[in-house]
Amino acid sequence: MGGTISVAEPILGDEERQNVEQVLESGQFLQGQFVESFERKWADYVGVDHAVAVSNGTVAIQLTLNALGLEPGDEVIVPSLTFGSTATAVVHQGGVPVFADIDRDTYTLDPEDAERHISDRTRALLPVHLYGHPAEMDELLALAEEYDLAVVEDAAQAHGARYKGTTVGSLGDAACFSFYATKNITTGEGGIVTTDDAEMAERLRLLRSHGMTSRDDHEVLGYNYRMSELNGAIGDVQVERLPEFNARRAEISERLRDELADVGWLRPATIREHVEHAYFWAPFEVQTECIGMSGREVWQALKDDGVETRHRYTKPLYEQQVFQSHDGFNGEFPWSANERDHLYDESLPVVESIAGRVIGLPNHPNLTDDEIERVVEAVRNFADENGGDGNERP
């Protein structure tokens, strides 16, 4: 049968190792020529004037909100289905994350519901290109223009995705990427902000390095959020490999979609015609009504059969304890005195119908064709082995 098929793997080669060895030999561990080269290459790839590398994708969001002038108590509208740091980064900057519902097909921020949540304290929209599928940016940008809001793209899962022919990361006022080990490309750990705004880029560079204009001059309250030269040395090579990696991810993901199209208990996520999916995940929605099992039970059973899958974001963010209790900053989160506390008691029907049902099948570029066939066979045999008929969707 073979060993377990992993759902994600970082892919590093000789060029990355050579760059890292060069850094080790030089002793220049702080951001230097490799980080600068990586920033230039990433800006060119995305199609923007500036890219500012930082220590991870979470702080990329926080620093961007800081550079936009977010004040304590200001509201940022975020989707209710995503990784927690999209919202916690808002809180770390003193802002209030306001959770909106998601699009039923793409799982990204629903523009209509986002508008419903706008108040006179709203300062920004923070759409997430979830699983690699771009959010509906035309509608969100129009909404932002109407209400004079900033738009920050959370592109942590969307390296190389395109929306109506334009690379994500160049659509809003700024965009934030993560280069965590399992992303489409990695720097080991790291993040980057992209923007065409020269003043914002300069502000970000100041903020990421203690707010210092020189070795002894602290101009503003800053942070130690720099990317190390070791991380930049890896990213400098990885960015050039992204097209190759993404092409293989797409090939695998589309094969899975094709070969599992008639499996009734597993619904492939919608991919709209005007986008180019980055396939951070190969997402499928478990049809519990067909198979009589939850997404977690499917995840566990496939894992037991030697096939790892992704199964994350199993509850809406507003149901997470950190947001339920408002526990932080010694108990004094900005929203604890916010007049719109009732927003955290409401129900968002779309996200509540989807959360916990989505799994991601293995699709990383290291997979062999034989391993992909094993994934297909494991899924196709799953219904019979686990007592479901699974041939028709409700």
C-alpha cells in the first residue's frame, strides 16, 4: 500500500541550500541583499511598485493596518471563515474585527453581507482569498469606494492567483502574504506586504524595524518584525519556482476534481470562470446527508487509510473562545465597550452551514502520479468501506 500520503510538503532544492550556506558563511543574518532581492522579485511578480518583507503573514496584516492609520475601536470587516490571525491581527492593532458572512460557493467574504455590517466606525475591508480562490474584488472595491474604506487583501493562501486577469496582491490598497512552510512557496517562516503606495511602503519599513530612522533614532513606536536574511535567501529562489509549483498544483487539483466528479458525497468547491485558482487547497465539501459522516470523521477515516487531508476552520471565527470571551489586553479588548457588541451574538447562516464540512485533498507538487491515483482510489472506495451509498448529492 505504501506509506502515508502527506497533504502538504515544503519543496527546497540545491539553489535554496546554496543561498542559505552563503548567508551562514557571511554571518549577515539580519535582512540584507537576499531579502532586498526577494522583495524586488515579489513586487515584480505581483505587479506592484513595493514589497516589504516581514517576519510572518500575521504581522504583515497588523503593520498594514497600522500604516493605514487604524485607531483603537476602529472596525475592520473580516470574513467569518478563515484562519484566526486575519481577525487577531486587527485586535493586536487595537481594532475591532466585525465578522460578515461568506459566499456560498467560494467561501470568501460576501460583499452584500459586508455592506450590511458597515458602520460609521468601519475603516477597512479585509477579504481573504481562501484556499487560493480570489474574493469578489470588483464588488468589494466598489463598496470601499462608496463608503471611503481601505481594502487590504489577505492573500496568505493565494500566491499567484488571478482575478479577471490581474494577480491578487495588486487589487486593494495593500495585500498581505504568508510564506509559512506549507504555503505555495515558503521562506520557512515569513510574510510580505505589497502596495503601490510609496508612503505606505516607507511607513511599513519604518514600523518593521523598531520605528528607527537611524541606529539611535526612534521616530515612531515600531516593532521588531523584520525578515531574516536566512528566510530571504530561501524566498529569493522560491519566487522563481512559483509558476512551476502552481502549474503542478493545478494539474493535480483538476485531476482530482475530474476523477471524483461522480462521487456524490464529495462536492468540489466552485471555481468561478473569471479567476485563476492558486490551489493552496484542493477543497471539497463533505455532503453529510449522503454519507452520514461529519467532515472530521471523513478526515480521520482517510487518515487511517494513509491519506492525509486538510480539515481546518471547523467553526466560524466568532465562535472561537478568544472572540467569545473578548479575553486579551488584560480583559480590555476595544470591542468590550463597543456599542455594536450585538454583532457577536448574531447568526450568519451561510458560514454556519459550511463550517466543518470542507476538506482539502493532497495536491502538493511533490506528489507522484501513483500517489494521486492512491488518493483517488481511497476516496472512491470510501463510501462502500464506511457504509454510505454516496452516488447522488441531495
